[in-house]
Amino acid sequence: MTSTRDRGAWLTLSAFMKQRRMGLNDFIQKLATNSYACKHPEVQSILNMNPPQEAELMNENPSPPPSPSQQINLGPSSNPTAKPSDFNFLKVIGKGSFGKVLLARHRSDDKFYAVKVLQKKAILKKKEEKHIMSERNVLLKNVKHPFLVGLHYSFQTTDKLYFVLDYINGGELFYHLQRERCFLEPRARFYAAEIASALGYLHSLNIVYRDLKPENILLDSQGHIVLTDFGLCKENIEPNGTTSTFCGTPEYLAPEVLHKQPYDRTVDWWCLGAVIYETLYGLPPFYSRNTAEMYDNILNKPLQLKPNISNAARNLLEGLLQKDRTKRLGCTDDFTEIKNHMFFSPINWDDLNAKRITPPFNPNVTGPSDLRHFDPEFTDEPVPSSIGCSPDSTLITASIKEAAEAFLGFSYAPSMDSYL
């Protein structure tokens, strides 16, 4: 029988899980309105962050969106034939700061896709167009890695952006952790290996992921990992290159990010350590309901590991969750160091990447319409009627026109060569 204390702890955990779905922008806005939290020096330091060349996370009165003349056409030629009415939008399967992800069936070939639909005005209001274009660019570079979600094509209407993505219905790792609280070590190792392989591949393209967390890690219908949501990726980071944007998810922020120091690709290995820790223990390392205390823990509290994990797992977590990035596992030889760690000695990496290793958990979905692993918080929501249609051109306002022109180059259709 569950004790009152255990039940209270579980309710706290559930509340934490729900709250964690909001993005960092929304989180900081809430933090800024908490007078008690704002008095803490670490929180004050964080609230003062506003990197000059990146998205303005803290600007309460953002400047107007840049004029269309300042926009750069970033991409290949558009797909002039794609339009929302090509799809039958069936269910909401995810939500974010700027829109929704929907299960959709293409009307001509009856294939199922996950279509991410974003509101241009919401993106421009928070000055996030750079991140959205970054997400599209990173998706274009996915030359078929087994553990990264694939982009089929993208298109836009005057007021919305559409990503047509692989439909993955084994559920978020977040969702399975929420139900099971933690995993046994072999299962945690399998997921960690597939995640590390995907991160290593992104790093080989000079891309830093920056937002690894269980919500962005999906399971496919067989139980393999699929990394998704590339909105916070940073492109063109050479092996020794750094960046300084304050972004990510509060529970997973590396010390160097909180310190406002330049950081490099090792920030992803810190996040991998945090995810592995959470899969083994049920909560992220250094977690506290009090955000200021959690940040202080990340910066100053030594890593504490309970004795119920193997020495190899302990050593890996100590290496990945090393506060000094110059001493962190992966700082010298990146993914090769992770791959060669003794924790992964049972893994044959060639078999792993070829999906020849049977996943430790099978979602047992019966087909594309089986939504058992999606949160009812999403699937119970009605599909907005505006998702599947383009605005009437006679009703287009000046602000919508400006939003439309801000995303020149977003639309994408792969060349026929990519299918050969």
C-alpha cells in the first residue's frame, strides 16, 4: 500500500512533469513575476541575461519584427503544390509555444504523417524566426540517420508554417518515464546508446542540439529512439567552436550556460548525463521544486549517486555531469569517448545503428491510428478547423502579410535524387 508520503511525492512528481512542458521563454516570464524568486542572486543573474545576437528571451516589449527586406532566403526552391487541404488532420498529438503537432493522413496516398503547424505571428512576436529556420535547416541535413526524425517537406500559408515529418507513435520517453518512474539499467543503456549515436551524428555535421530532454525523445513503433524538435539547434559549431546563447530547459541547463560562459558541443553530453540520470532515478539531477535552489544545485552541489547502480553507470554519470566542461567526458574526442566508455561495452555499435538490437520495450501499437502512448491532454483536444485551410486572400491583413514575407525560403521539397 502506498504511504501518504509516497503519494505526496508522486503528486509532486506529476505536477513537475506537467509544468516542464512549457518552454524556457514561458518559464522565465513566470519566474520574472515571482517576487520571492527574483530576490535570489542566481535568479537575478539569469533574468538579466539577454545575449545581443540571439533570440530576446527577456524583452517584455519586443521590437517590431524585422522588415521583409532584412530577411534572407535560406533554402531551396519552394514546393508550390503543397497546401493544407492535401491533408486530413485527425488528432492533436503534441503542443508547443508556437503551435501544434497533428496526426494527418495525406489525401492522395493515404500515408500518415506528423505535421507540425506553427503560427507565424506567435513566432515573430517572440522573435524566434531564426530558431524556426534553424530547425528546418537541421531537418534538411538529416541524411537518413536512424535515430533522427525525417522531414518529408515543408510549406507555408500566409499565416502558418507546416513541417511534414515522420509519424512516430511509440510515445515520448517522457510519457513512459511518467508511467514507470524509472527504468532498469539495460533499458536505460539502450536508449542512451541510440541517443548518443544521434548526437554524435549531429556533432559530425557541426550541429549542437542543446535541448535534449525526455519530451524530445520519441519511441518508434518497435521501441527505437527518434530524436525530434531541432528548434534550439546551433549550426556551424566547429569541434573547438563555442556559442553563448542562453537557451535550453531549466532542469537540464549545464553550469557553463547558467554562468553565461561560452559553451561548446559538450553541453549535449551534460544533457545526455541528465537524461540517463533521470531514466535511472526518476528525476533530473540537482532537481528542486524551488528553481533558484535548483540552479544553485547545478552550479555548486556535488553530484550525489545512490548505490543502486553499477560502477560503470556511476563512472559514466560522473564523467558526463562534470561541472567543468574542459574535464567532461566527450571534451577531447566527442562521441568516440562516449562510445568507448565501459558502460556501453555490451553495445555493438554497428548492430545498434542498423537496428539489429531488439529494443528492451515494445510499444505494441496496432497501427498508425493507435494513440495509446500519446498524452490524452493532447489527443482529447479538438483539431482546430483553421489548420487545414489557407486564409482567404481578401482577408489578409498587413501583419499577416509581414509574417508571410518573414519566412521566405522556408518551403522545401526534396529533389528526386534524394529518393534514389
